[in-house]
Amino acid sequence: MKEKIQGLHHITAIASNAQANYSFYTKVLGLRMVKKTVNFDDPGTYHFYYGDEFGTPGTILTFFPWEGIGKGKTGNGQATEIGYAVPEGSLEFWQERFKKNNVNFGEQTERFGETLLPFTDPDGLNISLIIPKKADNRIAFETEEVKKDAATKGFHSTTLSLQSIDKTAKILTDIFGYELVSQEANRFRFATTAVENASIIDLLENPTGSSGQNAAGTNHHVAFRVANEEIQMAFHERIMSENLGITPKIDRDYFYSLYFREPGGVLFEIATDNPGFTIDEPLAELGTNLKLPKQHEPLRAKIEAVLPKLI
């Protein structure tokens, strides 16, 4: 198959409090709320999408904020770190900002010749700000407090923790078109040449590690990007031919999705670029209105009554 996966589309995680999550990602981290909707299967729970101005694939971090859910456990079978690309010279700004806002963060460190600053969100989700070797030329979304000279550009990478990397690596290379480009100890870096950014997957091999448990502060799934449904369904056939269970195509309003669990236990999604986030509200209003899946629109009054109010 000639088509390759076009890097990361989005990553979805779990939170325990909608207001705390919204305040952190929009006000502290400076992301745009691209879409405020609800969980398809649990419409009494929000589904938040954060990203750049346009909701560009490769910048989108989404959350299910289940109110009061207990804390999860990161471990094997999960995406255990999200990496955001930031501009050269911005990490000192972020350290001061994290101190001011009581954000837990670690020391600057080096990985594959790149400098990174690790931190956690209010639920303990592991994130790192990374200065890429090659400057990221994507145009960042900026706020009054986080300007473009420091703002995140979108995803740099994500890390998958696994008992063994072999079968997962085979999915990345043989089906998705990634290549092994580097290794540091038990961390193996895979990248695709199909896109310049959001192109890296790190596999962290930990044979004696325990399995993760999904709840607050953990990642639910990792979504990979394709241009359209035709290409998506070609991947569906290829994954089926490898005897991996995969869902039918599912309409998620803003993209179409396929889901399958790769052999290491991580839930993967293949998501399309089309139709995009402006299908139901104009660019200037993205994220300002509660948008409901059409099947839940008749229940709007009841849904709005149970969703937490955001300020």
C-alpha cells in the first residue's frame, strides 16, 4: 500500500474535573478550545477538544472529563507521555509560568539530542515540552499571556509503554509506514517521512513493568491521521488481513474513525481529516458553543442541565 499514515491526528485522555481541565489547558497552557461537545456514548459527560486556531490534525488533545473519577495508573499498554513542540528559548518562560500557576514540573533534560521540560496536568497526565532538532514552522495559537514565541506548535511525539515492542513496531513499520530512526537504552524512536511534524512515536520497552489502568490522568487512545475515507478503508483492509480486530467506520461528526487494539495493548484509532471542525460552527466561534451529536440534540435541555458549568 503506497499511502502512509500522516502522523498523529489526536490523542484522547481522561480527566476528573471539567472546570479544572478547561482552565488548565486554555488559560495556563494557552491552547484553543476547538470544540465543546459530549461523549457519544455518555452524553452527560463533556468531550473537549484543544488545539491550534483551526483545530489542525496533529495539534488536537481531547478529554473525557468524568467528574470525580478516580486516578488512573500509567503503565504498559498505554500511551504514557505526550510531547508538544515549542520554540527555541521558550522553556525558561514555561518554567516561570508553571511556578506561578503551581504546576508540577521536572528538570530540563535531553533525549535524542533534544531538550525537554516534563510536567503534569491537574490529574497527573505526563506531558513534555520539547524543542525539536529541526524548528517547527507551524503557526502557534496565542493568548494574551502565551505569545507565539513560546506557545505550543502541536504534537512533537507520544510515548507508548510496552512489555515488548516487537509486534507494535511491526504495526508501525509494516502497516503505517514508520521507520526506526534511533534508540536510547530501552526507548526506540519511530518516525514517518510523510509529514514534517507530529511524526514521532517512541516505544518504551519495559518487560517487568505493570499494566496501566485507565482513569484520570491517563491516555485513552492515540489517533493516527489519514486524508480521507478511501485511504482509511484501505488501512482497514490491511489491518483485517493481519488478523487484528478493527471496528467498522464510525462517524464522529468532525472525522471518521476506525479503532483497533494493537498487540501491545494500546488502543489505536485511524481518523480522517474530513470534514473538520468548522462543519457546525464558524472558525471564529470554534469551541464557544455546546455542539451535540445529532442523535442527542433532542435531549439538549436535559444534557445542559447535568453538564458542569464552565467559567
